[in-house]
Amino acid sequence: MDATEYRLRPDTLAMTPLPLTPRLAALLRAIEIASGEGNPPSITALARRADMTTQRIWNWLNRNGFVPLDCVPAISRATGNRVTCEELWPDYDWEYIRAAAAPQAAEQGVVTT
């Protein structure tokens, strides 16, 4: 889903003082998804699903407005890939990374999508 098609809830938008960019919108949407439908947005819910600290995600929301490159796959997986790596970091060649990882994953018996 394109981030522009998704309407963030007002309580989610209030989580950050930064101007809304496509990357920040993707992060906020990841928070909403991880929190579960009908629940208030929770940084902690995303942190638990992505196996990282709440403080780390808070810093992204309040300091730089985007997920660091090395954390993008974990955030995407935490949302069940409903927020894609391409949405979180659009100027990176994720198809190349996936193609390069596929042979190694096959050797280890991991199924990639």
C-alpha cells in the first residue's frame, strides 16, 4: 500500500514533533499496525515485535524521522510486511538485496518472499 493512501490516526500523528515525510509516515503506520486494530498507537508494541528498545524507536520519531537502514527489515517483518522496506527506505535497492540473500537462504532452508 502506498503511504499516501493510508490515513494516519490523529493520536499517531501527535507522537512526533517532526514534519511528516513519506519515511516518517511509514514508521508511524508500522506503529499503528504493531499496536493492533482498535488499540492506541504504542511504540512499545512495535519495539517488542521488532526486538528492539522503545527508546530507539522514540529517537527515530523525535530526532531524525526515519528508520536506520540496518533496522528496516526488522520493522517491516514486525508489521507482517504490511509496511515494506521500500516505504521505510525508498532510495535503496531492496530487490537486489533480496536476490542476493535468496541463494544463501535456500542453503539454510529459509523460505524468502
